[in-house]
Amino acid sequence: MQKVLIIEDHADMRELLSWQIELMGFKPILAKHGKEGIEKAIAEKPELILMDIMMPGMDGWEAARAVRATPETKDIPILAATAMFRDSDLKTCIEAGCNSYIVKPFTFLELQSKIRELLPQSRDAVPS
């Protein structure tokens, strides 16, 4: 089963995303902050990282840069989940190493579509 690492500091959002990822046929791996997320990315080697941007301590931009700088994780696609939607914020997500972004609040179908874009080989595993 393909794994999706969810890095999200809010417990309720982490739980909701975990449930949605399971519905899509993936195994969710959960991390509460950027540092824990990097450690789990190295240990678990997920097919995708779904990363919150605004987190205390190490934010999502810093965590994305660290993922890209680590040989074991540098090629894992990163989907940034952010409430920031100014062009400059979204540009910073891409510059930090995120492959794409989704603006909060988002729907299950929007999340599903973004994951299909980043993991096209998983199309058959993700129910429509």
C-alpha cells in the first residue's frame, strides 16, 4: 500500500486528513511538526508528503527545504497545504521545494485531484 506522510500541527486537521487519505486507498503516516515529519520521511519513504506550511518551530517551507536537501527524500513529491493564498506565498512554496499546493479550506475532491496530479501511477488506487 502506498504511503502518504501528513505533516500537520493541528490534531483535528491531522485526523481529518488521515481519514481522507485512507478513503483514497493510501496508508497515512502522521507527524505533528516539521522536524518529526523529516524524520518520518527518511524512515518511512512515503510516496507523497502532504505538508502544512504554518507550523510552530520549523515551518513547512523550512521542512520542504530539508526534505529536498536529504538524499533519501529529495525526490518525494510535496503537496503544500496552506491558508495563505497570495501569489508571493504560493511562489515561496514552490521555491522551497514543494511540487504543488492546495489552499485551505479545500474539499475532499480537490485534495484527491491534487494527489492524482502528483501520483499519476496511483490513479487506479484512488476511487473517483
